[in-house]
Amino acid sequence: MISFLMKRLLQASATLAFLIVATFFLLRLAPGGPFDGEKVWPAEVKANIDAKYGLDRPLPVQFLEWCRDLARGDLRDSFHYIGTPVRDIISDALPPSLILGGWALLISVVAGVLLGVLSAWKRGTWLDFSAMFVAVSGITLPTFLIATLLVLLFSSTLGWLPPALWEDRKSMILPVLTLSFRPLAIIARMTRTSLLEVLHADYIRTAHSKGLSEARVLFKHALRNSLIPVVTLLGPITASLITGSYVVETIFQIPGLGTHFVTSVIDRDYPLVMGMTLVFGSVLILCNLVVDLTYGLIDPRIRVEREG
Amino acid sequence: MRNRYLSDKRFVGSAILLGTLCLMALLASMIAPFPYDEVGVGPNLAAPAPGFLMGTDVLGRDLFSRVLFGARVSLAVGFCTAGFSLILGTLTGALAGFFGGRTDRMIMAVVDIFYIFPMLLLAILLSLLFGRGFFGIFISIGMTTWVTQARLVRALVLQARELPYVEAGRAIGLTPVRILFQHILPNLMGPMIVSLTFQIPNNILTESFLSFIGLGLQPPYASWGTLANEGFRGMLSYPHLMIFPGLALFLTMLGFHFLGDSLRDILDPKSQVGSHTNP
């Protein structure tokens, strides 16, 4: 187990390192620079700016300098928000994104599994039908349409919840709902499919014939085995919560990481992009690692022997 | 064979829905009451009314015409990028799976590199590199999605190459290339078509997402995502600007969802392929 963990950790760090290098060089290959604006700078001014920010040196040197600063825990100052350290920007923007994503993940897993179990259990009834109606709409409705409809209903018409901004708990409800809808639907469908498959297995019939109660068979015997494909989904779902949050953060005007990430790339704010890549990359890779390790907890058969 | 298609309500329904949508996109210039980019054909920001079925936008352009022409862009991007990832993914996946060994390791190393990149970051970086024209969008979506196809085809070919008909092909002295392209790949058409029907809507959604955050096609083109981007600032007062492009996108997704589901049951009953693994 320890050696498996070490191997996975090593792989994860290599992945992150590659991601950072690739992003650094791809970003620099892209045309345009951080200080290209409406007006064209005179050559001397441009050279001065480049020298000040170390942009005049060869790319590999710049990369090594960035790594050196990183090792000291310095992510440098943003080019766009002049004088503001990237670390401060990220630490300001991280909490809203984490709260938004965390709640959305929690709600989508709990409600999704519940909905899936319900519809598999009551297969063919109106309960199954309505659960799958929710699931299909969650998968096929674009995020911005969900947001619009929720805002129209709960803010414009009913006046219960604020339409945007990130201030009190009330203002968090609509963004979290919007963000969790799609993963909820995906999890519900997956749970239903996989549970239906498991319910046909011999050992479930055995459990029934031993006289165990229906709820016990369902939750104790069937659900545990049917959750493996669902756990597999959690990696990509967490990733999609991170990417999905761009749209939600934009629509609801939430000062989170998502908006910064997109604008920093458009602004060619190199230090901020690199900082964001570091944060997002670590989160994504960590999620995959956790998912990998969780397999073993749910299904002892795939412990360790899984090939990386 | 024909009966299996026609007796599946989901297939018939989604085929009619998607067929209508595609036809409307193709005939957009004939159906649309106004040119999609003509400013001031009506009052600014008018709500839907008989003359302007979906209302007008901030410049007084007819939203119905814009959504119709947006269908062209959105559908074209979806089909072309899915075709691109189908060809590239199938070719690389088939070679990796069939020849194994060093070929496999080299191809899969490249695939893994693309796989670990957060999709959005890669798409954004590529769209910066290749510009925001049709080609740039095509490359940035195609390059991020072909790896899924490559992994699928590799797994399928790995299974297929152990089957008796492949061995029979070898026994009668067919070249490996011929076995792969004339015998194995045609046998995998079912799962590949199914994965394509899930890939297309995913790509359409990705394009709308890129356009929504402002990295999509630049004017004069307008996809549904661009339209939603133009609309979201006035969401509270002028919700029609968001709702109609969103609705068009929703109908397309719905059609492909049921088409994929029914095709999976018809063509590839055992498969695990689905839109659900690729949120």
C-alpha cells in the first residue's frame, strides 16, 4: 500500500510539473503580450518594461527564475493588477470558489445517489419517471439557461433570493443550485444504471431469500457495489465543477477563481496564469489521486494491483 | 434491421427533432425574416412579439434570425470537431491497440499528456495560439477531445484482435494493415457511431462555453454561446436574450442525448460508452 501510494504521489507530481512547464511555454508562444494595449509603445519604453519584468531574457531562463521564486513561496506580482501579489489575489478568490464548489459537490453526490437509488428501487413507476426527467434535463440544459430560469423564478417572480453577488448565505443558494444540477443528474443516472445491474446479481437474490429486509439488501448489499462507477465519475465531476464555475461565477458576479483564470489568460497576465494553473492543476491532480485511493476502500479487489 | 430503428420511439423522436434543427440551420437564409447582422430592423431590446418571434437584441437585431444562423455555427463546430476527433482518435487508438509494444507506449504517452491537461486550460491556450476564427475553435476543441476517442478505440481493438476472425485473417496471410482497416475497424462501427453521437453535443456545449466566456468565434459569426454572452448582462430585464439561445442549445442536447441512448441500445448493447462519463 505504501509503495503504491508513493508511486501515485510521484506520478502526480510529475504530471503537475509537466502541466506547469507546458502551460508556461504554450502561453509564451501565443501572440500578444501583457502590456500590449490600445496604444503602441515606443521601442525604448517597451524594452524598459520588458527589462523591468524580466521579459527580455531567454524563455528557459525566465522559466527557471519563476521556479526559483516559487521555491521561495513567491508567486510574484500580477501584471494586470499592478503591485498586487498573485498570492493575495488567489487567497482572496479561493474561498468563494471552494464554498461554491464544495457545496455543489456535496449536494450533487448526496441528492444524485438518493435520486438514483429511488428510481432504481421504484423502477417503472412515476417516481422513476420523474427522477429520470430531472436527470435528463440536468444533463441537457446548458448551465446559463438553468441560471436564467432559476433567477427568473426565485428572484424576479418570487423575490425570495437575490439574483447575484456573493454576500450572505441567501445569495449562495442559486449559484450552488445552478452548479450542482448537471453533476447531480449525471450521478443519478449512473447510480440508477449501475444499481439496476447489481440488483440482478445472484448474491442479491441470495440476500433476499435469506429473508433480509428490502432496505437492508438495497443499502447494505447492493449500493456498495454499485457505487464504484459513481466514484470513478467523481474525478471528472470535480473537474467539471471547477470549469463549470466559470460560467456560474460570471453570471452571478462571484469574485472567485474562475473569472480570474479566464481574464488572466486573455490579459496575458503571466504570473497570475501560472499561479492559477498551479492551483487548478494541484486540485485536479489531487482529486484524481483521492478517487484512485477510494477505489480500494470500496472494493478491496482493486487494492494495489490496479495498474497506474 | 430497419425495424429496430423505427420501433424505437427515442430514435424516431430524436431523429425528427435533430433533422428539423439541421434543416432549419441549412435553410437559415430562407427562413430567417431578417439578415442576422442587420442592425435596427426593429426596436431595441423588444420582447418577443408577432413580428419578432424571439424579440430583438440591444442593437435592434432580430433574435430569431440570429438564433437560426447561430445554429449553423454551433452545429458546424460540433460536427466538424467530432469528425476530427473521430478520425485522429480512431487512427491513433487503432494503431496503439493493434500493434502494441513500443507503438502503443509512444502513442499512449501523447494521449496521456493531453488527458491530464485540464480541458478548459488547454482549449483556452490553443485558442490563443490559433486565433479565434473557425480554425482556432476547431483545433482547440478537436485537440482536447480526440484522446477520449483514442482510448475507446484502443480498448476496443485490444479486445477485437484476439477474436477468431482476426486470427483467420492472419492465417490466410492478410497484411496487418489490411486486417486492421478492412476487418477490425468496420466491425467497431457500432460503438464508434455511438461515441460520436455523444461527442457531438459535448463539443457543441464546449463551444458555447468558450463563446460564453468570450473566447469563441469573433463577430460577425454568432453561435448560441455568443448570443448568450451578449445577453447575460441584461438577464433580469431582458431574459429573452438568454432564454432563446439556451432553449435552442437545450433542444439540440436533448435530441443528441436520446439519439445516443437509442443508438447505444440498438448498435452496441454491451457498451459502457456514454455522455455520462464525460461531463
